[in-house]
Amino acid sequence: GHGVTCGKFILIGEHSVVYGEPAIAMPLHSVRMSARVAHGAPEHWFESELYQGPLARLPASLTGIKAAIEACLEELGERPDGLNFIIESEVPTERGMGSSAAVAGAVVRALFDLYRRPLDRDTLFALVQVSERIAHGNPSGLDAVATSAAAPIHFQRGEFRDLPIALTGVFVIADTGIKGGTRQTVADLGARFAAERSEVEPRILRLGKLTEEARGCLAHDRPARLGELMNEAHAQLAALDISSPELDRLVEAALAHGALGAKLTGGGRGGCMVALCTDAEAASAVAQALLASGARQTWIHRFEEYPA
Ligand code: PMV
């Protein structure tokens, strides 16, 4: 059996989404996660870059996957003696690109493929969330949906829908090389919200407004305005202490080299940033500038990859 999912990035609405505002996430189909599973091993066996060995002795960071596999076999009504899982990942870990949800989704898809059973979106989501709950405590579900989605996703208070995309433009995503601190930044913002609500709440509401306007830009091909919205979102997140000097430096470098807009993406204080460019040529110039400003890795992503 074979299953494929992909990385994701949040275009806009991270953090404010925790307070009930909308967010938009994009599957990154060119950053692939693949799982293969076959019968034959004497016991369940797991091979990935992070770990090779019996499924029973998976390290703590991967125990969510084990739970997802068990829930999946339960759902399928299968009790195989030995399964051999092989994971091949292009999705970096702990960068806000959804690697944990992507592995779980690929494994679930591979198992349903092995037993030739149809897999609907809700079942896939539920099984990936089994893993995500163990890996992340209280996951919004955004990663579980976006890493197996065909199209960009609009997310608000647990409701998801596919977004129509008419935008022309190219994204550059860059990794600071620093582990993202999602758990910490979410907790810090929560504490600040409680202590200084009159300062924090207007910014969260504003991030929600920016996200709704961004949705219109995607649907009506307004890249220049989308760039402005991304810039303001970054400024709002920075004012909420979610950015870092490294993220700010990459955002400034992208803007100085012709990006229409740029912002941190995901949990912040590390992890990745994203820039919007007019075309592929502009994107490759921005990617070069980001690498020269200390980015560890960049990815170029075209809207044309999504179904019309
Ligand atoms: O770091 P990521 O890409 O998993 O994004 C976290 C997004 C937050 O809004 C900060 C948290 C959440 O649970 O939605």
C-alpha cells in the first residue's frame, strides 16, 4: 500500500485562529511525504529518517503515529501479524510545515490502500487527529486537513472548506533553521491576552479582518493587495511578540528584493516565513536573497499547482 500527503504553510491567520478568527492554510504539494506499507515482517516494523526498528519501540516523538496505526487497523477490522512501514519525507520537522500530520496522513492512506478500502475525508481527518492529539495536545486540526488537501483551506472554529483560487503569483517559503516554538508562543499570547486584553484583542480581531480580505484577494487575483495584507499581518504578529530577529531579517530581505509582501508563518519565533512574488523570476531572486540572509532552505510554490 502507498499513501502520499504533503507539507503545508499558513498563509494568514495563525494565532488569531486560536481565538476563533479565520485562518487560511495552503497544502505544499511539491514537498512530499510518502508512506509504503507491506505484509511480511515478523512484527510491525517502522523505517524513517528519525527511527528504524519495531513499531512497539517507537520513540516518544512518534508515539502518535503508533496510535494512528492502531486506530486505523481497528477501523479496517484487520489484525495483521507483521507490517513493514517505510516513510520517505521531504517535510522538515518542527518548522510549522505539518510534518507530524503529514506522516500520520500518509500512513493512514497507505493502510487503506493496502486493504483496498475507500477512505473518505472525515475518516482520514479523525485518524490523523488521533496522532495529532498525542503529538500536540490540543491541535486545531488545521495541519490534519491541510497536509492531505487538494486546495487551500479556510478554517474557522473547527469548520473547514476548500477555497477557490484565481490568484497569479508565486510564494517563497524560507526556513530560519531555528525550531519553531508553537507551544510556547501560543501559551505566551494566552497569558498576555489575560493580562492586557485591551491591547491584545484589537490586534487579534484585526488579524481576522486581514484574513477575510486575503480570501477575497485569492478569489479575485489581487496579489498586490494580498502582499500588503501579509505585511500588516507580520507587523501585528510582531507587536504580539510572536516574531524573532531572524524572522524579521528574512521578511525585510524579501521586501528589499522585490516581494509584494512577507510574513512569518505558523507558530513563530523560529520556523518559517513566506513571501509573495509576482512571478517565478521574482521568486527566484527573493529565494537567493533569503539564502544570503541566513535562510537554511527555501521552497518555491506556484498557485497553478492547485485545481482551478
Ligand atoms: O506552527 P504551526 O504551523 O503548527 O502553526 C501553529 C498555528 C497556531 O495558530 C499558532 C496554533 C494553532 O493551533 O492553530
